[in-house]
Amino acid sequence: MTEAIGIKEKISYAVTPARYDNDEHIAEYGIAAYDQNNKQVFIIENVTSDKAALEKLADACNNSELSQVHIFDIICDFVESH
């Protein structure tokens, strides 16, 4: 990981398409992280059914240039508050 040696790798975040619960047909959106070459670095699925709130979170992460090392804590805080 280049961040470990002091070079900050630019990561961008985006909401992933909805997945549906088979029993209740509830849409759940996730968030994915992409590197500078637009290669998916990781995805966190089934975060929330509130797409608009997750899009705001992804925008905030992008605007603040959030490091990928913090995204799991951010998602946990987001889930706890929704």
C-alpha cells in the first residue's frame, strides 16, 4: 500500500447498485472505493436502503479525500446513526 510510505493514494467512493432481500424486497445500497485508475479497490454491500443519504456520504468522503483506512469506521458510524 503506497499510503504506508507517505504517498497518499487518491481514492474515490461511489454508491453501488441496490441488492434486494428476496423475502421482503427491500433495496440495500452499498459503497465502493476506486483507485486513480478507476479500478475497484473494495466494496461494502448492503449498507442502507437510504440511497440519498449514502450518496451524500460518498460525496462527503470524496470532497474530504478520505483515506480508505477510515472508510470502515465511517460506514459503522453511518449505520449506527440511521
